[in-house]
Amino acid sequence: MGAVAGRLEQLGGDVHGIIPRALLEYETSKERPSYGKTTVVGDMHTRKRLMAKESHAFIALPGGFGTMEELMEVPPLSVLVSRY
């Protein structure tokens, strides 16, 4: 995901990472560059809700069960957020 975020930023796009506090120490490091804006939230539900609210599009890169779960949950959330 870092390569995609880096390239998007090079092309002038906006990068906004949203990460739950519990994953912050595992998913960030001084060795890895950070791109754009990072928002730290309290839990995964808040992350998904904010992703649905802030995004125009989603991409999913190969991952694990969490990636699949988000891929299935975020599109319906996007519809709900836009309507209510």
C-alpha cells in the first residue's frame, strides 16, 4: 500500500491513511516513509465509518481476512453514510 500511496502523492493526489490506535505501533515504523495525512482513531468501526465518509473510491490489494472483511463491509457503509 505504501507504493500506491507514494505514487498517488507524486501524481498530485491526496493520501489519507486511517488507522486504529491499537495497530499504530505494528503498522508504522521509522524505516517506512509516511505519505499524506494520517488519522488515528479509537477502533475499527470508526475507521470504516471515516473511510466511507472521506473516500471517493476504494482499492483492495492482496491481504488477509481483514482486507476481505473491509472489502465486503465498506461499500454498503458508503451507501448508508451518503444517505443519512
